[in-house]
Amino acid sequence: MGLLSGKTALIVGIASKKSIAYGIAKSFHEQGAKLAFTYQNEKLKSRVEGFAEEFGSDLVYPCDVAIDAEINNLKNNLCNQWPSLDILVHSVGYAPANELEGDMVDVSTREGFQIAHDISSYSLIALTSAFKDHLSESASVLTLTYHGSTQTLPNYNVMGMAKASLEAGVRYLASNLGPMGIRVNAISAGPIRTLAASGIKSFRKMLKDNAQRAPLRRNVTIEEVGNSAMF
Ligand code: NAD
Ligand code: 0WE
């Protein structure tokens, strides 16, 4: 008997084997959860179908979180398969690349700000609202955040603002849904080399510096973040 045996979990934000969402899906699967997945666009479809198969699932749906109709279709499709949802994992973040290189005062644009906040913060509200009436008693909503929300870090810029907004959203959603027994939390993961870290200048140095400062003198793995999410 796994710790999540029989629980239903929707994983939003798997793109590769290095994705934090992959580590979460793996840990959930090991503990007996039933999984469903979404993919952002057609380019990712077959890859996500492969991950679903690996984790014993054939529930794979498109969902660009910028599009309300896709969120609504996702909800309708999944609700036809499962009477209720026990776990919603939001592992999505994006800002245009030019926002993440240089001082924020020099590189930030209104459009970049809007995109970062829409994809990285509002999407948690959008997904949680869509599934609100289908979440089981004692369901859990989880998202991923980063230290750059409360402390300035080079280049993280508007993503830091979006993560601060995401964390405030977690508190409001937790307050709204708490009376129904539903918990809403964020895990603040240390830096990990994923697709969302690719192309970031000096990421290698950041990983090295972070490892040196960390008590264990090493960086966190997606398996460890996955196990925290499972807990
Ligand atoms: P990743 O690139 O593997 O995952 C990011 C996911 O966001 C991808 O699956 C991508 O398809 C999805 N996404 C982006 N725009 C989308 C859209 N419009 N609609 C639907 N999906 C969209 O990278 P990751 O590092 O696993 O990122 C997952 C989460 O973890 C993000 O919220 C990120 O900010 C957070 N995080 C990452 C780190 C790190 O160092 N990698 C540290 C702390 C927190
Ligand atoms: O939250 C993140 C990832 C944020 C992210 C990364 C990218 C790169 C590719 C959001 N959008 C994009 N858009 C792209 O086009 N992390 C915590 C990882 C991360 O990203 C950084 C970091 C760290 C750490 C960006 C700059 C500085 C540090």
C-alpha cells in the first residue's frame, strides 16, 4: 500500500525528464497515485504521452494555461474520467527570455511583466478555480516557487515579482478553500538544471555557489522535491 494509493493527481508542467514535475510524478506513482498529465503545446504532446505511459496513465490533455478555453476543456475531460481530484500540481513558470538577462531596471517591459504574471501566477488561480467544485474533501493544491520572490537575485527580475505574486495567491487560495478542507501550498525548490533554467547565463556558477552555501554542500534533486510534494 503506497502513501497515495488510490489518490487522483493532475500534473501540470511536465516537459522533460529533468522537469520538477517529472520528479513529482515519479514519487506520486511510486506511492500508488493515479496520474493525469497536461502538455503545453503540440510539440510536447508525444513526449508527455511517453511520460504518462511510464507512469501507467493514458490521461493526457492539452493545456496552455494562458487560454481559458483550454483550462475549461481540461476540467471537462478530466471530470469525465475521475469523479473527483485529490491533488492538483501546478509546476509552470515563464517569462520572455529577454526579461531574465541584465538589471530589471533596464530590461523589463510591460508585456514581459504581463506574460510572466499571467503564466506564472494567475494560472494557479485559473486552474484552482476551474477544479474547485471537483476537488475532493482534503484535496491538496501544490505549486513551485523560488527564493527570488523575497530576496533579490541577479537576473531573476520579473520572475521574482511573479513568484511573490504566486505566493500571495497561495495564501489567499488557502484561506478561501481551507473551510472545505482543501490545502494550498508552495514548495520553494533550490536551483535545478531544467529546461526553464536552460539559456540562463551563469546558471552553472549559480548552481556551484548555491551548493557551496547549502548545509549539505550540494544542490537539491527533482527526486527530493518530488518526495516533498508527495509528503
Ligand atoms: P520545466 O521547463 O521543466 O517546467 C516548466 C513548465 O512550464 C514546462 O512544462 C512548460 O511546458 C510549462 N509552461 C510554460 N508556459 C506554459 C503555458 N503557457 N501553459 C502551460 N504550461 C506552460 O522547468 P522546471 O524548473 O521544472 O519548472 C517548474 C516550476 O518550478 C516553475 O514554476 C519554476 O519557476 C519552478 N522552480 C524551478 C526551479 C529551478 O531551478 N529549475 C527552482 C524553483 C522553482
Ligand atoms: O523559476 C525558475 C525558472 C524561471 C524561468 C526561466 C526561463 C528561461 C527560458 C522563466 N521563464 C524562462 N523563460 C525562458 O525563455 N527558476 C527558479 C530557475 C531559474 O531561472 C533563473 C534563475 C533560476 C534559478 C533566471 C535568472 C536567474 C536565476
